[in-house]
Amino acid sequence: MGVATLSQIVKATGKTWGAVQWHLYVLEREGRVKTVKIGPFTYYFVNPKAAAEVILSFTDPNSLTLEDREKLDLLATSLAG
């Protein structure tokens, strides 16, 4: 999908909240997973460009703060994606 919240990952894997949170922490610390906080949600992703596309497809850009729009713009134009 490109991006997922902690609760989506918990649901998809069937693992406990704490187990998923720990593994995401380790993966983020190793640089294998990145996060971005948009509004009330923290999204986990590997490919920044794909993450931005998915987040924008489910979000009304007009409802975002200027800071959140800037975060998505940075992801969308990321050279790492």
C-alpha cells in the first residue's frame, strides 16, 4: 500500500500492539522504516513518494495545516522515492 498506521499494521499482522510498536521502533532506528505525523496519525513507510500519494488520496488537502502540507510536499518530491 505504501503507507500504514500502527493500528493498520497490527490488524494486518495479527500481532499485539506492543510487539508491532517495538518492531517498528527497531526498524525505524535502523533506517529501514520512516515515519511522518500528519494530523492525528503517524504513518510508517519505506518509499516516501508512494506514502505521499496514498496519504493524499485519503486526505482532503484543504483540511491540512500548512506544516502537514509541507511535509507531504517534501515526501512527494523526495529523491529517495
